[in-house]
Amino acid sequence: QVQLVESGGGLVQAGGSLRLSCAASGRTFSTYAMGWFRQAPGKEREFVARITSSGVSVYYSESVKGRFTISRDNAKNTVDLQMNSLKPEDTAVYYCAADRTRPYGITVVPRDYGYWGQGTQVTVSS
């Protein structure tokens, strides 16, 4: 079992920054790829970013590329999402997710991630 706990959400003005963090339980964190997703009211959950198990490869959705940065610390069992130049359309609940079956490569499909955190709210005011 993997337990994920997100933190760092909040209210920020457009153009501002936030850093989300996800803490994972367990001793095999370094074998999972990790992802961030978000879900706005009335919309489907969408892919934001992914980092492979070793941290060598990262992937971003087109809507956040150049503004968000995903990183991980396998010694601390954490994965972070640095969000800069935030826009009102970034407002959503952000979820951390773990993919135990594909440590490398890319998948943006939520059902491919077997473990999820409870989510943290990010609100960007205009």
C-alpha cells in the first residue's frame, strides 16, 4: 500500500507562485513514477506533470509547460510541483498520484495510476 498526502495549496493572485508537495509512505517510493493531476469543478481530471522513478525524465501538459516544474527527492519520499506564473484557469484541486507499474515513460491516463492523495485546493484570483 502507498499513502500519499499533498500539501501547499492555497489562494494566490494571478502571476504568483505556489509549491505543492506530496509525501509518500513506504520503502519503495524510488520504484514508482509519480504524477500530478488536477480537477476543476465540472471538468474531468486532467494530467499536469509526471516524473519517472529515477527523476531523469519529466513530462508536462502543454497548458503548464514552461511554468510548472516537477521534482522528486527519493531520500525523503517526496515529489513537488513548483507552479509559477499562475493563471485563473489553473484553479483546481491538485492530486498527487503514484504509478507502480510503469516506472519509466509516460502515461497521462488517470486509471494508470494506482494510488492517489486526497487533493489540495489551488485557487488563482484574477
